Amino acid sequence: MTAPLLAVQTEDGIARFMRIRRQTLALCAGLSPEDLLVQSMPDASPGKWHLAHTTWFFEQFVLGHDPAYRSPNPAWYYLFNSYYESVGPMHARPQRGLISRPTLEQIRDYRSRIDEAVGELIVQGIDATLAARIELGLQHEQQHQELLLTDIKHAFWCNPLHPVYRDAPAVVAERKPLSMRFLPGREGPVDIGHPAGNGFAYDNETPRHRTWLPAHALANRLVTNGEYLAFIREGGYREASLWLSDGWATVQREGWQRPLYWQEDLSSEFTLAGVRALEPQAPVCHLSYFEADAFARWAGARLPTEAEWEDAAANVSMTGNFQEDHRFHPTITPHGDGLQQMYGDVWEWTASAYVSYPGFKTLPGALGEYNGKFMNGQWVLRGGSCATPRDHIRASYRNFFPPHARWQFAGIRLGQDR
């Protein structure tokens, strides 16, 4: 692994390690052992599995970096490996909710013991390669913090009681909505991708390279619930001409008629704070790529490309509604000039397939499986969401999901040709 690509952050190493690891536990506060065991669909994982898998990552790739290391629980390697074929077999993903043993108490003890061992390594002093692995593990942990929130939301939504995860103030509009305007982006050659030596980046964000942007414009704000409601009422889910072929087949097969978590009355939605009134001015979320693309076509626009998005976002303040704000739901667009809500609130679907950049090379060894092998049949999202840790996002960050995925906080920013 190349140290410059996965450079360690400036925060004191042990403090950063413990802060991020403790935050995962804090997100589980108030959840019962039963809550943390449930798996509501194959794409989601139990909270208990998230707690164990992120710990397995440090044991496998940090402590296991020492050839003399021997795990006290070697059978757990099979249980908590996710998709790293090169390090051994793994328990089937759709059956993670069946792992009643080890217990939650044992998993918490596991985390404590691995944290202590990794902390001792950091205090003793580590080389650049091991420091880079620890940083990758922390970034990986933050990804799973977001997944923990989206997965428990789906599990609670599946429960007829619609439990509340955390109470939060309702989003209420206090003024007229910000009018949607299209702001022209740069035209011509631009550089995108993470600059080498400029802090942490995943391998899929590199190498930085030159690409061409045609004349285009981006909407100054995200698409709102009210605007998406108009799409529904005008027959958006009934008009085949608006949809990609696979999208229309999915709509028919799954019976989609509205965004995930919207109630049948189209006036309320399920949130991590329970069922709340639908705020027309708040950004619509929990949409698939298929729905985002269909809405854009209905609106006479399109989705931005990831290059258009990144070039615009590179000059925007990285402020927004993130995990640390404890809202766990999108907020109403603030008034102001320029591009609003580029970061936080909802991940923004782009029109770009998740493929490698020119000259891309995976990391050596098992860690090469982290991103590269998923560059097929998925689409790129940008910007982070209300469940994303604030220090986890950057302009070059490439999230990716299959086009039918809806359980993430994903929404829409429109683009257009000029």
C-alpha cells in the first residue's frame, strides 16, 4: 500500500482512533440486543454485525499485518468477513441476521480488546504502511456508521410499530422556498480526482486526471418533496416513456408508487424519529437511480455527471447537515446565492456509471478488493448525507450503489445542457 495515497490525518493518532470507534458505539446507544440482531433485507446488515465487522477489519489488516499474530477467536474470521475472498471464506450476507452467537456482550468485549491492541501499536509507533491501514480502517468504520443508521431505519420501518430511533425536532418551513435556478458550470478541460498527497482518499478517487466538460448548468438546490409529489400526481410512476427499461421493469415488479418510507397518504413519511408530516420544502430522499433519472426526464432536465458535480463542488464550502447534527433527516434548503446543499442532507445521484478513472490501479493484496471489483453495474453518488460523518466527505468522494437501491439517503440535483 502506498502511504501517500492513504495518508494519516493530522489529528493525534490515538485520539482519532478512539473517537471514531466510540462514535459507532454511541450510535447504538438506546438500541436493544434484539434491535441490533435484526436483518430486514439481504442488502442490510444487523447492527451487531457492523460492530463486529469493523473490528474484524482492524484485526485482519492491522494486527494481522504481523505474521506472528494469532487471533483468540479464529472462527470469527469466517463470520465477520464481508467480501474479501483473498483472505478466506465468509458467512452468506443474507444470513447475517442468524448470527445470534457470539452475543452482543461478547462483540463489545471483542471491540474493547482489539481497540486496546491497536491503541498500543499506535502509542509504540508505527510505520507509514501500518498507519495507512489504520486510517483506512477508520474511514471504513465511518462508512459503516452510516450503514448502521440506514439499516436500522429500514428495520424499524419494517416493524408495524414504527419504533423511534432518536427523537429530533420536526423540519418546519419558516419562509418561502428558494426558487430553483440553473447556474452555469465551467466548460472545457478540467481536472478531477483526488490530488496526490492531499490527505486521505480511497483508491477509486484516483488518479487525478483531465476531462472535458461541455456547456452545462446545475440546479442551485436539491429537488424537494413538493416537487416530487407533483411528479407522482402527474402520473410519473405510470408513464413508461419516462423510465429506463430496467427501471420500468423494477417499478412494475416491485409495485413502486412513491419514495421508500413515504406513507400511502403522501402527506407523511417514516423517519428515524418516527412517522412525521412530509415537509414539502425539504429535499426528497430514499430514491433509486431509476426514480431520480425518471424525475429528471419528467422535469425536462437530466442528472449531472460526476465530473460536473465535482468541479462545481470543489469551490463550495464543505458545510451542511451531517451525522454530527443528530437530525438524521434532510433539512430545508437555506436561502443564499450559489449552489446550496452540495454536502450533507442527501447523496446526489449522478448520470455517471461507477467505472475506473484512466490509469486506475487497485491497492496491492486483499485491500485491492475494497473498491475496484465493484466497478460494474453501479452508479456514482456524490456529496454525503445527513447520516455521513462530516470529516468523512470531500469533493472527490465517489459513493456507489446499484440503480435499484433506495434505502440510502439519496436524492436529486438536476443538471441541464446549455
